[in-house]
Amino acid sequence: MSMNAARFDYWRLKLRAIAWLVLNRHRAAEAVFDAMLSRWPDDAYALASRSHLRAQRGAREAAIGDGQALVAAHPQRSARHWFNLAFMLEQADRLDEAEKAFRQSVALSPELDRAWYGLGLTLIRLQRYDEAVVALKRNTELQPMSPYGWYQLARVQVDRHDTEEARRIIAHLKSFEPKVAAQLERETGLAA
């Protein structure tokens, strides 16, 4: 088959998958991605798309498998792919693997605030609080007006028995997210 014919077949299949997705026919789209991957096993679009569909329907291990195949085939291509894999691994309680994937994501894109946040949450679950503080501080630097990183940072400071730092964070949150600050005060018993 000529290169032009192969390229035409690829785009024909890709457009078919997109059409199925637009029609909300996820199983049909997944079957098209299966066909694409049988011909082009390392195709980033098909792997990422099938992984997403599998995750949506609850086939977590299959979705993780596609995510792992994607980053193995394209390790330096996208911090987003590493983030998606890390998120699925964290959800599956595969925390050591999730940490590595989150770290790869932030290595490729140090500005990816979601990856820093995910890394922080994973490190909290691993009870590595000092490292979690570093990750969550980076998240709050990148997203200073988002309450999520601040909330987790205050919680981890309480876990580290640094109540003064937790109080400082609660006071900071009061300036732009008073409801979150009040929630932290109730949960921790600390007043700003």
C-alpha cells in the first residue's frame, strides 16, 4: 500500500471515530480505535482516545494499559499524557507508579499546575508530607487564586504539626475564599 493510501485510510478511520464520538456512540468509536491500533500500534491519538473511552466506561486497567503504551511509545511527547496516566494510577491506588508519572509530567511541563496538585495528593497518601508541601506550594504559585492547593497545603501542615503555618494559610484563604477558610477552621479547630 502506498504512503498516500495509508494516510487516507488513517484519516478515514480517524474521522469515523470522531463521528461516532459526536453521535455519543462510544463503543463504536472504541472499535474504530481498535482498528487503528491494529495497524498503527503506537498512534498517540488512538491510544489517548481509547484510554479516555475505557476510563469513562470503568475499564480502569485497560485504560491504564493504553496510557502506559502511549507514554512508552512517546515518552517525551506530552506532559498531559503523563498526567492522565498518573491520575488513573492514583485512582487505582497504584501510588508509587502515580508518583513517578506525576513527576515525569512536571519534568516535561513545570507549569502544569494540575500535575503538581496530583503529585501533592499522591505524596499525602504516601504520608510523605514534607515532599507534599513542596509540590502543593508549587501548585499554589501557579494557581494562587485556586482554593484547592491552599486547602490541601493547610491540611498537610496540620498533619506535620505546623499549626502556625496552617493558620497563616487559613488567614490567606479568608482574603479570597472565606467559605473554604471557614471549612478549614471547622475541620482543624484552628482559627486564623
